[in-house]
Amino acid sequence: MRRAQLLLVLALALLLTACDSPGRRKKVVAPLPQTVIGTLPKDQSASLTGDAAKGKPLFLSNGCGGCHTYKPAGTAGKVGPDLDNVAADAQKANQGPLAEYVATSIKNPGAYVVPGFSDGVMPSYGGQLTDQQVADLAAFLTKP
């Protein structure tokens, strides 16, 4: 009986060794970085030429003044950042040129949140406004 058990263990050991032979092992792979050639597409609304005169009615009709202070629009909202300081905020954010910073803030407000304000309060207007309307708003908010 002991001999039969020994032969069975030996047979199983040989079988397992044969199944784990180097020729039958599966290759282990790991994710490695790949070099991507090219550039990422830029936000088109930042490259469009905006019309500040068209931006003011957009600012007012979309309720921006309910949350933001902005003297050229005659608004005094306190929920969001004071847009009279948008150039200084953009410089602190270091997110690119002023018009691009403003366009991104309109379409994706969580991309950079001015210190002292909460993320998630401002809605995204990316799906509500066209790229041209975003450029018009950016022109209005960045005019000298």
C-alpha cells in the first residue's frame, strides 16, 4: 500500500513538472509606457476670435452675474471669484494664456478652482454653449 502511494505521489510530481516546463510557461507581460508622436488637440474655443460685444449679453443671460462680481457687466455676485481679478487668478493658476484659462474655466470649471472657492459649485457650460459663444464670453471677460 505504501509503495502504491509513493508511486502515485511520484507520478503526480512528474505530471506537474511536465506541465510547468519552460516551453509551456505563459509569458508574463507588464504594461510599459509607449511613445506617442504628435500633439493633443487644443481647446478650439481658446483659438477662436471672440467678440466682447456678444459676450456681455451671454454673461447676463446665463446668470453669471448672480455668482460673480464683474464691473463691466454691473454685477456683484459673491458665490464665485471676482472676475475683475481674472487676469491675476489666471497668472496664479499657471494654466496657459488668459483667454485659454477663461475658456477652460467656462467649459470645465473644476480644471482649476481659485483658492477660497469650492469645486463643483459652478456648472460646466461646455455642453450648453458653442465654442464661439465661449470665445465671445472669454473676449468680454478679458477685454482691457
